[in-house]
Amino acid sequence: MASPTTSATTRMTMIEAIRSAHDLAMERDEKVVVFGEDVGYFGGVFRCTSGLQKKYGSHRCFDAPINESGIVGAGIGMAAYGLKPVVEIQFADYVYPAYDQIVSEAARMRHRSAGDFTCQMVIRMPTGGGIFGGQTHSQSPEALFTHVAGLKVVVPSNPRDAKGLLLAAIEDPDPVIFLEPKRLYNGPFDGHHDRPVTPWKNHPLGEVPEGYEITPLGKAEIRRSGSAVTVLAYGTMVYVAEVAAEESGIDAEIIDLRTLMPLDLPTIQASVEKTGRCVIVHEATRTSGFGAELSATVQEACFYHLEAPILRVTGWDTPYPHAQEWAYFPGPDRVGAALKEVMEA
Amino acid sequence: MPDSKPLKLRIPEPGCRPGDQPDFSDFVIPRAGEARRPEIDSDPEAMRDMAFSIVRVINKKGEAVGPWVGALDPEELRDGLRHMLTLRVFDERMTVAQRQGKTSFYMVHLGEEAVSCAFRMALDDGDMNFPTYRQAGLLIAGNYPIASMMNQIYSNDQDPLKGRQLPVMYSAKDHGFFTISGNLGTQFIQAVGWGMASAIAGDTKIASAWIGDGATSESDFHAAMVFASTYNAPVILNIVNNQWAISTFQGVARGNAVTFAERGHGFGIPALRVDGNDYLAVHAVAKWAADRARAGLGPTLIEHVTYRAGGHSTSDDPSAYRSKEEGSAWPLGDPIDRLKRHLIEIGEWSEERHTQALAEVNETIRAAQKEAEKHGTLTSGNKPSPRSMFDDVYAEMPPHLVAQRQAGGY
């Protein structure tokens, strides 16, 4: 059994951090089972579950038929039995066949049965673009899940958080949608696609506790303190916002939300009340995106502190294109322009 | 170049609509006792014929005949008859209660009582059913309190589900009854997952999945079949073919296949059809499938051939889409009449005892209803508090829900 806390750290990519979280959770609790497409022998197309089948046996880590509804539906049955399934959907773009099982079943099990049955399950999926994945390997469907009562939605932005948040998600008594920004698996991509990406081994957030250390769900983290404007971001957009602040010279306070549901409103509110301005950045399409929820929430909570309209920088309301990827992607220029606009308002 | 003609579809239609004379002459029904009984460890390939036959035990005279004659003693058979009578009377009383405005909705089992009542007796405590809304016999035969079922139907302040679910969408983990969804077919794959979990945990319990003929079209049916097949999961996969999915006859879901049981063949899953109106046959086939699952031999697909003699629900009017005479023309008879005749035939029952038993069942249901109505109905008495609807969305209420509850004044 892993010790509950340890101060020893080691450099990991986000993939290694996610693998380490699986490993420690499986070692600690034999109720944790892992399955999904290609996750067994091969260890997943992104290798996040590599080595787990060899270490824990094929009853606890195995390949699933290519049927997302089946993967989530079987996971729900396992959770009803009392196991703690951690399932992988190969790409978030593939999750839609499982949507009914997630929305109508996993999310409502506790409520509809008044606690008779519950669904302690993690549904992991790589999300977001920037890898020339076209419309079926690039989407950011987080708002489809934040809209659903009963789900928790987590988007880590770095290896340290990915490990700690995944460990928390596995132990959370409710279903957790765990969206892994695939463009961040190997380094903190900031949207400058024509430049090399710093590998995680050269980034402080690539320093990951070796042991079993949970990062609590529902807590945002301020990535950059600033006084001029609050930027709400998550996943890849945290780094895009950082570089945009640097390049525009605007003293932005950048909040990495980490958990979208439940949302850490106190951290957001304190920052917006301090800066009086707010820019929301996400890669997903704009209309009815999570930014709309954030904007409404900030307006309700901070209206009398606002000195400018809240702005959103998002993906366009188009399918995610292939060749036009960087025209779609809300990169540093667009975020920087929004920062300037909100300062000039 | 071949002769090209405009293409056409086949849109399946039932043989009988309102005003037509019911005709079941093309429904091939083997004689009771005719279907063979393979060993549970037989090669699935060698049992393919079972998907085209029908296991039947009680013959027209009421005798139990053939290789599927089971191990139930007369006392157990009388229990079974009482369970079915209880379910039927329960349905009658709750239908009236719905008509009286005491609840919003109800669904009866008329004609299908043997399926869930007999099946339950082949399971052990600790096994888990993933039912549809038409298997309340699993609860009744499992001695779940009748008044608790009514409290759920009434959504009163003793409703175990706190007024959150439509009537009849029970949940009873301690009685091996998974929370009913209402979204069709989702439970079929969940049952397979539960069975897989039992095997992963090294347990001995088995799962039982339920679905109707219509919902076998759902993708989750096929997901369940492939998962059950791939992992050899300890699960019994039940299709209740009651001929009608609301107004859609079973041919629309079955398509060009001859039977629903046949769906098992593509997955290498042993598949049988059973006379769903024959208590003895349902029990025997269920026991056979449960023995297979418990022996590590994997899933079994059972098509229960029955007839939905009532409406789909209290919101349905079957006379709008099928002949009123079809139910009485249904060739497999009534499950209660058939078990009653069998018990009389073997000298373990009589008309007098039946009348007496029915009176007792009526009294039991009446007393339970009185008890339940003390706690209110949907339209009278105490209700679960609005405050409680914010509970159980999550294990721990997140701040936004606390805020919403306060804003609502609850």
C-alpha cells in the first residue's frame, strides 16, 4: 500500500502522471478496474494505461469491444456492484454513443434510487485539438457534461494536477468526467504551433509527487497573479493565456479552473472583484459553451465590481477543421486582443 | 446491364389490426414436453435448434410433461400461484387508483405474470436483476413489501424513492432489483457489467438482464450481447417478447430474423425460447440458465414468448392499434389459469381453494393499500419535501445546489 503522503517528487509527462495515478489507485484498492479500447496489452493509444495489465492482471485491466455505450454501461453495472471502474473513451469525440448511459444513467443513479444505487466511476477521455486531428479527434465537449446534474467534470492542465485530480476522481463517490487535453500530454503547449514545446521535464508542474497525493476536486488554482484582468481558463488555454499576458504586457490574473463542476466560485469571485475585468477562454465552440455559464455566473456574482463587459475567446461555432486548425484554435493573438479590448473598455 | 426497377422497402405490418380477425395459425407452437433439454455444458453450437423451438411443460390437460419438468414441489407451486394472483390483483387495484387520480401513471403485467414471478424463484438472494418496468413479479415473489411498492406509486412521504421516480420505477438493492430507468435498454449492458464485476471480484453471484422485444433494437442490447459473449459473463439475458411495443408489433424489431432468441447465435450465446405463460417452463429454463452462469459457462439468452394482454400503460389505448379479440385468441393461454389447472390436475388445488386464495390476496392488497394511503397519494396527504429533491444529486451537496435550494426557499 502506498503511503498516504510523500514529499518525494519526480519529473513526469502528463501521460506518465496519469499512468502513475492508475497504478497507485489499483495497488491501493483491488476494486479499481480499468478498461476501454486498446487499454490492456497495448496500454492505450496515448499509453496512459501502459503496463497496468501486466502488473495487475487481465481481470483488472483489459481491452473492451469498440462500443462506448457498452464501455460506460458495463462500468455502471460494475459500480452498482461495488467496484470502482475507471474507463477510457479513446477520444472525447467518440463519447456520444455513451451519452445516454452517462446522462440518463450514471449521472442520475444516486438521485433516482434515493441512494440505493450509486455510480462511483471515472470516465477518462482525451479532449481538445492542436494535433491535426480534424473534426473527430479534436473536440472539447465539456459543456455537454457540465450541463448534466449529477456529474463532476475535471480538466487538468499539467502532470501534477492530472495525477492528483485523477486520484481524487477515482475516490469520488459520484461519476466524474475526466477530460485530458491531449495537446498537453507531452508539454505545456501555448498555442505557438510554429515553435517547439517545452517538455514537461523542464516545467515546474512536471514535478509530480511519486506517492498517493490527492488534489481535491472543486478547487481552482491561480497560475499567474495579476491586477488588471482576470482570465478564466482550463486545460490548454491556461498556457495560451499565460503567453498572451506576457506578450501583451497586460498584468492578467490567470485562473486554472481545474474542476468545472463543481466550480470554485469563491476563487473566481475574489479575483474578479480585485481586477474588475474578466476574459474567459476555451477551445470549445462558443454558443452554449462553458464560457457562457462562466460569464453569467461572474455577472451575477460580481456585477458591481465590473468595469468592462466580460469577453469570451473560444473556438468558432464550426466543426473543428483539419487544414484550418490554427485559424480555429483560439491562440495567443486572439486572447491577447481580447485582453487589450477589455482593458480599453 | 440488369433490368433496373425502382427499389422498394418492406414495412412490416402485423397480421391483425382493429376490425381484423386474429389469426395465429402461422405461429408454430411445439407441444408441451416436445423441446429437448440439453446439458448445461453442451456446446452452444449444438443447441442452436433451441432458439427455434419453445420450451413448454404444462400441457392442455394441465399435466407437466417432458424433460423440463422441474423440481418445484406443490408448496412452491402454490406459492407461485399466489405470487401471480398477488401481482394481478395489485395491478387491478393500482389501475383503479390511477383512474381515481391517486397517481399519474401505472403499468400492468396482465398475461405476463409467470415471467417475472417464476424467474425470481430460480435466483438466489444476492443475485441482481436489471429489470424493465414490467417485472414487478421479481419483487412480489421476492417478498418485497407490497405497501412499499404502493408508496412508490403514490409518491407519498413513505416513498423509498422520495417522489423522484415515475410510478413503478422501483429500486430495491436488498431484493436484487436494480433501479428502473425508463430509458429503454440501458439496463441490459449494465447487467452484463454487474455480472462481470461479480466475476472480477471472485464472487458467486449472477446478474439477470431484462428487455422487451421492441427494445432489442436499441444499441445497448447489442452492446450487452457482445460484452456478455466476449467476457463469458455470468448473466442471464432475458427478452420478454410480449408481441407489442406500445403500438409497434414485434416484427418491426425482429426484422428478417425468425425469432428473437436467434439473436444469440451471432454472438455464440446459447439461446432458448420458453413459453412465458407456463410457470413451470419459465422456472425450469431460468434455473438451467442460472446453473450455467453459476458454473462459469457464461451467458444464456432466453426469449420469453408471451402476450401483453393489457395496455402498454395507463396512458395507452390498445384498441386503437390491435384487435380487441387478439388477447383471447392468444394460443398460449393465461399463466394463472394454466398453473391453477396443473395444481388441480395433480390433486394439490381446487376451485374452492382458489376462490379462498384469491379472497386472501384481495384482502392482503386491500390492507396494504389502506396502509399506503395513510401516508398519502400523489394528490393527497403528505409529500416528500421539495427540499429533498436537492439531496442525492451528489453524495455531498455542492455549493451551487445549496445556493439554489436556498434561493428556492427550501
